[in-house]
Amino acid sequence: MDREALLRPSLYRTMLFVALSGVALAMIDGVLAKTEQSETTAEAARFYGDGLHLLQSGNPAAAAEAFRSAIANARDNTVYPLALGQALTAAGNFDQALDVLGGLLRADSTAGAPNLAMARLFAREDRTAEAASYYHRAIYGQWTEDPQGNRVKARFELADLLAAHNAKAELLSELLPLQDEIPPTSDAHQKLARLYLAAGSPTRAATILRELAHSRPQDASLHSELGDAEFARADYSAARTSYLTALRLRPGDPQASGGLQLSDQVLDLDPLRRGLTEAERYKRSIRILQLVNEKNPQCLPPNEDASHADLVRAVNAALKRPVGAAVQVQATESNLDLANKLWQTERVTCSSAVSRADLPLDLVLTKSTQ
């Protein structure tokens, strides 16, 4: 056997050893890399948890630093930049927050959570139009968790923003789809009713609250809010009934007590209240005319124009004119018309808001023109 043949097995063993050693080293490197990555990921999660705790504790600036550290340890995680943007917004660092959230939206403009965070940022800056735009993107965007719940939350936030700015038409347009998105038994329906009231739609609010009160008859707050809705739609008798129910369930409730007192004042003055005789309607129209006439001299200038002087003379004549039963209906209508004209003249000339004491009179006059 020649020398080459003798050396061949030894060479094969050496090559095999080298190969196995390489594999072993590669495996060790992989394990070490995974261990390092795992430690880095755990470190990022720890910083993120610290940031959440700081944010909840009312320290957004420190939370932002913790989130930055989390991002440095896990740059591919999109949750951490979102949290950073939210912390920067809470800290009032709007420009930095805009950069962070803008980067997330450049990567995915349909992502629901960054759009919601951007909406909140613009809402904090009182930039309502921009906030509304991003709220809509959040509502119709993509959500990885609880898409329906997050869309309802975003629409409620937008509704609150619009209500705060008294944007009634825009608010109503948001509430109509929201009513179909809320679960039938959800407590959110009570909030929806309040928003309908803020949007100038008390009939819708009353419908919702009436159904809720039927299912939760011992809930005093529901009956009190139903009273507010009925009052806003000028059904003062129904409002009075709801306030009384609320006070029976929760005696001394200030909201219900105030509503009941005002309802009684309106009902005692209202000439159009159901069940009154024509004589009583006429008597109340005279009372209203007297109240308006008594307030007339308090703010009008001494040199009144001719049209106003004519109106005052007509009011005084109506107060002195004897009226028989046969013409009481026409006299009642005429008295209310004169009272409204004189009342509006005073409001325009004085440019003053209606006082709490005059509110029942103002409500009755408003109702008489509808």
C-alpha cells in the first residue's frame, strides 16, 4: 500500500473535523445572536413598560424618553413610535409629535391608530378642521385590534370635539351613523342622546332616553336627562313628569329640581297649554303682554322711533280694551303677536341675553311663534 493511500483516511478525518467545527461555530454564533436579540427585545419591552407607567402617572416628557430608548432597541417595532408620538403630544411637543406620527403615516397612510393619534394632536392645538380630517381617516382606516370598537371611539371623540365648538350640523352628521354602530344594550346610547341634544335634535335624544328609561326604570339620571330632552323640544308637561320621576328616585337632585321649577313656571304662563279654556288662554295672553310691557322701558332709548312708538301704543290699547267671549280667540292671538314684536324689539335694541328670571317668558313667546 503506497503512502498516499495511507494518508487519505487521515485527510478525510481532518476535513470532516474542520467542517463540523465550522457548523458548530455557526450554530454558536446563531445562538449568541438570538440571545442578544432576545435580550435587546426584552430591554425594549422594559423601556416601553416604563414609558406607559410614566405616561399614566402624568409624566409624558419622561415617558417620551423611555419610548425613545425602546425604539433604539427595537427599530422595527411600530408600536413604540406610536407611543412616542402620543407622549410628545401629551407633553405639548407638537412639532416633534407631528414628525414621529407623520413618519408612521408615510409608511402606511391607512393605519387607524396613527391617524387617531394625529387627530388628537390637532385637537389639542385647536385645529378643528385638520383634527376632523384625521378622525375620519381613523374611522375608515385599518385596525389590527378591535376595529369596530376603535372606530366607534374615534367617532365619539370627533363628536365631542364638534359639540365643544357648537358645530351642530357637522355633529348631527356624525351621530346618525354612530347610532347604528353602537351595540343595542350599550351605555354609550346615553352619551349619544346627550350629543343629539347638543346637536339641536332633542326629539332623537328623547326617543333614545325614553327607551333606556323603560329598560332601566330605577335610573334617576336617565329620567332627569329625558326631562332635559323633553324640555328642549318644548314638551314641558312631559319634562315635568320626567323630572318628578327623577326626584322620586333621587330626592334633592339639583338638575331635576331646577328643571322641574322652570317647567312649572312655563306651564303656569303658557296660554297654549292643553286643557285650558278660551277665557284662561286670553287671561294668560294679557299677563304675557303686561310682563313684556313692564320690561320695555328698562333699556330702550328715550327718543324712540315712530314704529316702536306705534307698537307701544298698540300694546297699551290692547291691555285696556274690553274683550267679549266671542272674540277671545282672535284677541289671544293678537296679544301674543304684539308681545312677540315688543319682546324682539327689546332684545335687538338692548343686545342682551335673556336673564334666568325672564327665561320662562322667553320660552313661552318662542313656543307661540312655532
